[in-house]
Amino acid sequence: MIVNKDTISELAAQNKRLDGRSLTEYRKPITVELNISWTAEGSAKVQIGNTIVMTGVKLGIEKTYNDTPNEGGIMVNAELLPLSNPDYEPGPPSIKAIELARVIDRGIREAKAIDLKKLCITPGEKAWFVIVDIITINDDGNLFDAAGLAALAALKSAFYPTVNKETGAIDYKHKTKEKLPLIKEPLPVTIYKVNNKLLVDPTLEEEGAYDARLTVATDDNGTISALQKGGTEPLTAEEISQIIDLAQVKARFLRSELDKFLK
Amino acid sequence: MAYTKRVDGRKIDELRSMDAKVGVIPNADGSAYFKMGNTIAYAAVYGPRELFPKFLQDPKKGVIRCHYSMMPFSGSGERIRPGGNRRSQEISMVMNNALEPVIDLSAFPNAVVDIFVDLPQTDAGTRCAAISAVAMALAHAGIPMKDMISSVAMGEVDGTVVADLNYDEESYPAIVSDIPIAMTHNTKEITLLQMDGEISKPQLMKALEMAKLATEKVYALQKKALLEKFAKE
């Protein structure tokens, strides 16, 4: 792909983009498909433009941690599949994959989105642990927002598997009707600064031209649960204020898009 | 007590319901989706492109590299740790061997065609679904091919040869054999053959004969999906 950084930057200065969108407009349509994997306890496939991301939630019973004997846990992992982008290679997770996983993880964890105490089965002994795996199918930019949306959709659609009362073994083939104790619904929105303009939902081509970005995870009340600045250019406090305002507006928009598919 | 009634009610030569789509991954040079019952495979082909490190290059022809991987949430039990294992490495290798005979990369010396298959959900027959998906993705990418490859697992469950075993049949409480097979469409040659379990030679030969018809059904769907894709373009 030929990335013309100057063109993207010059266009941004005129409030224009290569694909004709306004700077604060997401690609269309945004689609969310639930239960795309029967082997996962919850799963979703999100498509924003040509960016396609899958997430699957697996539940397991593990020993509780010594410092939190009354709680279960949550972990988010991301795999940038070589299938999804010609530049991705097989091997251990790249720093891009690690950052993606950790930012989505913090958004959920720090919002206390899941009531971890409710995941506890026997204090000091065993509890449910939730693992969310984010998998890219086609990376055409803005993985943070697509992955965050897919992670929330998968968590919302997850059901506990049944547990054999005598042996304590999990029967993954039979799900219960019990959902995860999701008490808040954090969503990340990433705002990109290009040539002193703010834009949302960049394509892969546009991602090659940004100066700085800020991912803002907010819950349903607008409370911020995670921030991650990226890029090598600085941001002023004034810019950060504008970014958070815009991110909150866009999070509400993504939430309303997600709701269309949850009914 | 012969096995006459299959666990999911299929006829002995009946495949699970299938679905195929071509062009599902816009970034890839060729891509496909193949669903066999509850097993789903996504395949992407990138290349021919330059192969690094250079010592892997073949100055006479391009090479193919298959990478098979199950997504962490795709197993019917607990989560699978990502990063591959002995099983996925072996499957990648036998897939390479299964596809190589029909691919002609003599026009692309020193190049590589990278093939990636990832499965979001599985219920037995993953390498067969993977190969069937990849064959479509290779055709979609315009890679020169001498023939089409279609793949399906045959097997013997308690004395009866059946087509396309699902997980419940693979783990049926009797003597079971599982025989993944890939076959070329025109020449009916076998490019993938593995077996685990126990089977007599006559029953094996019967399974190989039945595989011709079974792979033919897969082929018909692959062809339909490819025609649909190219009719659109």
C-alpha cells in the first residue's frame, strides 16, 4: 500500500479525507454479529468499514490469587493474525498487539465493568476467570475501537458453562442461562491528531499519517476508565479536553450502534 | 450392534451442511471461508512475494508456506493457548504437502506464497475444512493451479465406513478410525492421507473409494463459490 502522508495531512487541514468522510465520521456500515463461535462462551464479530475483528470469551475455573481471595479475574489478549494484514508475521505478539490488548484490558478492568467478587466460587480457593481474545480478520485501521466494541459485545453475550456438581468439572458443551456480572459497559474511542486536526476511525492508510492519538475508554455514564496516548507528537491540555469531549460523543454513537444488534 | 444410525442422523455417505464464500478478507490477495458442520475455516493467501530470510528461497520456483492455527476460543473444551503447538505445526506441514502437487510456481523463483488458515470454531475435520478453504483462496489469488483440491475426512465407526465424522463420532465409544483425505478433482489422486484409530485394509480401500464422491460434493461447492465471486467482479 502506498501511504501518502502529506496528502492525508493536507486534506485534513481542509477538513477533508481520502474517502470523502468528514473528520468525525465513522465508516459505514458498522455491523456487529453475535455468537459467531459456538465453542466460545460469548463471541462477536465487528466490522467497521473493511476492518474486521472477532472476539471470543472463554471462562475457566482457577485458584484465586492470594491478594484477592474473594475475587475472580479478567484478562484480555489480542492476536494480530498474519491472515489479516500483509505486514503481520507469525510469531510472538508484537508490541502493537500487546498495546491493543492492554488498552482494551484496562478499559474493562479499571471501570470495574465485571463484578469480580461475583466470579468467586469458594473464597481463597476457586473462582471464575474470564479471558477475552481479540482476533483480527482484516486490519484496515482503528483496531482499538473495533476491538473494544467486539470485546463488549462478546462479554454481553456470554453465558456460563455448566459445572458438574460432583466432580467440579466444566461442561463447555452445555451453557447455562446465566450471564456474566457486567455492571458497566466501557467502550474505547480513539481520536487521532493529524496536522492539528482531530479525526476518528482512520483507515490503515490514514493511520500511517497521524501525529498523535489518544484512546479514551468511557463507561455508560461518561466516566473515563482508561487513557492511552500514542504517537510521538505532544498534545496540549486544551487538545486533550477537546479529544475527551469528542470521544464521549462518539462512545454514545457506538453504543447506539451496538444496541441495534443486541435486540 | 453395527453402527447404522449416525449420532446426528446423517446417511453414511452424507456430509454435514457446508457453506463457502470467496473474498472474505479484503487485505489478502486471495481469501475464502469454508464451513463444514460446526467447523469454520478462514483462509488468506498473500503473494507471490519475496521470501526472507533469503536462504529459504528456491531459485527454480516459488514456494508455499502454510500456517494453520486454531483461535484460542475455538476448541470444544477450555481455552487454547495461542502461539501454536506440535499439532498445529504438523497440520501446517501436511497441508503444505497436500496443496503443493497442484500449485505451479515455476514462474515465481525466489518467491513465497504465504497461506494462513484460522478457525473460530471447530467440531472435528479442521484440517479438511482448512485445505478446502485454502484451495479456494489460492484460486481467488490467481495462483497457477493444475487442479482443484477438495478435502473431507472419512472414517470407520464400529464397523461402518462413514463420511465426514464430527466430534461425537470421533469420540464414539467403539473402534473408530479417522482418515482425513484430500483429493485432486480431475485425476482423483490423493494428496493428504492420515489415519488414526484401527481399520482393516478392505475397509480402508472402501473409505478411499467413498472419498471420491465425498470430495466431489466439496468440489461442487468450492466451484460454485468461486463462480459467484468472479461473476460479481
